[in-house]
Amino acid sequence: NADAANFSIYIHSAPGFVFDETTSRSHFFYNRQLTDSIQVAWGESSMIEAERLLLATALQDPANQRFVLLSDSCVPLYNFSYIYRYLMASSRSFVDSFLDLKDGRYHPKMAPVIPRDKWRKGSQWISLIRSHAEVVVDDEVVLPVFKKFCKRRPAVDTSKGKLNLVSEFNPQMNAIRLTDWGIKLQKQHNCIPDEHYVPTLIAMSELEGDIERRTLTYTLWNQSATKMDNKAWHPVTFNYADASPKRLKEIKDIKHVHYESEARTEWCQTNSTFVPCFLFARKFSRGAAMRLLSEGVVGPFDASSLLGNS
């Protein structure tokens, strides 16, 4: 029931994929995808290049004043009018940004272009005001450094056991020694650009005073696995049973976020008024999303209109 004049949608999909009547029942997606999309790989700079393409396209419309990045597994926690008022009432961007000196993702060779004290970490899911979106799109300094030094580290195959041992020749000792491949891989650089690029760019642009240092999208992280486990630290997917009104209310009732690495607790505010921290949540399966729609959690909607297409 939102006024179409109050929003516009831009989609970065895989090259060659087309949103039309045969692939989606949501007419909001028709003719909204970028024509210059690129192939994106997780953990590579192509992630932030795709984000920049989206922002550049959205900036072409002068009516667009707020820019919210969402994925296909994000769901709204409130109806459109609430989310619209929440965003438009703030003169700030919402960018999750914090110091994490233990993550080891900063590459020393990024200096002096990216100083160590400007390195930031945060959620990929950002909401920018127009001037900050322009900063991201116009950047020609920070992105090249990310592209050069942020490489995806190959995963450790824990099932190989001792087969992960490799030989390493030390010319100083004129000897060969065995090195644990897993440890070697962990020492290789793994930047995860989408978690660092925007908050680092904002910090380098001296704009941190103009942002709320938090994301508007809730994610539940699985922290049970070990560091050497490929399944470590991945976002939990909410299925049909998890998408109950009670569970959604628990997320909506969150009023603060604690950043352990900075010993900082961020009480969620907009213009000095305390507000719920999150407007969206992820990752929700198709079944979970259908439950939210059919039960009217975010407003009245005929979910049956979306059934029948994958």
C-alpha cells in the first residue's frame, strides 16, 4: 500500500538473468535491473563493485535521497510507511562501523593510502544519505587498494588431515621443513571487502560524525564452529518455524547493540530519539517470508498471489 512515488528499486542480478513475468510475480522488479551487472564472487572486490553500480544508477534520479542496500533474503520488520518515516527523519547514514584489531584483515601494504587507524569493519547492509552515496561512487582512491590487496583466501579442507602438510624450502638453512598448510592458509590475507570498504571509506573521508554507527538489518550469526571449520561465523537462516510473530517481536524489541571489540554499547537513536535498532532482518528462507506475508506481520497482503513461481 505504499505510494510508488516514495520509492524506487534497483536490482543487480547475475548477467543474463531477466526479471519478467516468467521469473517473478512481483511487478516491482520488472525493468528494474541494471544492464551493466557483473559476475560477483563472495569474498572478492566484485561485491563492492556491484554495490557501487547500484548506487551510481540510483543517483541518476535526483528524487532519491536515501539508499538502502538489501538482499533477496532480507525481510522488512515494519510496514513501508514506518520504515520511510524512520529513514527520512534522520539526516545521517546508517553504517555499521567498528574497530576490530584482532581480525588480521588489514594488509600492511595498504598503507599509506589506507592508514591502519582508519581501518573499519561492519555489516555490508548500509543505508546512505545522498551525499555519502556520492562519496562511494566517486571514490577512485580506496577501491583500487582493496582490489589489489583484498584476495579471497582458499578454504582449509579439514577432511584431508595430514595431506594438508606441504614442504617449505628455507634457503637460509639449506633445509626443507614441513609446514601445516592450514596455518599457512590462515596467515594468508583474507579481507572480505564488503565488510570493510564502506566504513573504511567513510572514516577516511572524515564523515564518521555524520553517521549512526550501526546497521538497520538484523543478522543472527552462528558462532559455534571452530576457526578452522568452513562453517564458522555464517549467518543463520530463518525457516518457516522461526518466522513466528513472537520471534519477530524479539528482534523488533532490540534497543541497543554491543560492540565487544570497542567495549561500546550503541543505544539506537534517530535525532536523539531512542528507536528500535532494526528495520530489516536476514536471512529468511522463502517459506519464512511467505509466512510473514500470509500472517500479515508487516501489513495486509495476499501471499497467494506470489505462489507458483520459484
